[in-house]
Amino acid sequence: MNKPNLNNMALGALTEKIVISKFLHNGFDTFEPIITSDIDLVVNKKNKFFRIQIKTSYYVEKTNLFRATILKSNHNKYNLDNIDYFCIYNYEHNCCYNIPKGYLKDISGVTLYPHRTRELNREVIFKSGLSTDYNKFLDNFDLVDN
């Protein structure tokens, strides 16, 4: 599925609903906060609660990769004390990256390769000098306490 051509607010709302359905499909209870905060979703499984910030990735054709910004809409950083995981949804591959906040502590964005094999992904990451292969978080719903 291609990413819908919607304004940022509508795309964010749609992404949140898709991510909620993915968590439900993976056996989680889901709760949407009533007030505006750094979290978009709270999920629970086996009495373990996790606070989720949901992001949408975008395709960069020039370099054949996907990116996601890990900043608020006003370009400020999130207070990571309020978040357990960033869930980055990719429309083109209908997949989620559930990345623990510790992996995103000092960065403003991530580069993702859901369309490449694990071997090619490792090679690209090695050559580019990136430190983390985020594909280990691809569609991983085995959330643990950080």
C-alpha cells in the first residue's frame, strides 16, 4: 500500500489507527490518551504497560531508503521519561518498527530498510557508518521493560 496523500494531521490519525490494529492483532489491550502528551498510545499485555509514540516513515527515492523523524511537530525533542517505545509505521511495506527509546536517545531521525534483505541491510549499515540495524525491531511485538 502506498502512503496516502493526506495532510500531516490526517496522516498521523490514520497511522495511529493502523498501529492500534497491529497491537490488537498481537494480543495487546490498547488505550488512547484523552489529553495531549508525548504518547499516542498505551498498550498492555500480561499486566505490562508500555507508552508508545507513533511515527510515520517516508521514502527517500534518491537513496532508496525510508526515514522517520523522532521530533515533535515543532522540532523539539520528546521527553523520553514519558515514552517507552517509538512505533514507526511504514505504509509501503505495512510494517512497524517498535524501537525502545534508549536506541533513539540522542538522535533526531532514523534510517530504515524494510525492503532489503538482512544481509544487504547489514552491508549498507556497515558502509554508511550507522551504528544500529533497526530491522531487528521490524514487526517485533515482544516488548520488554527498558
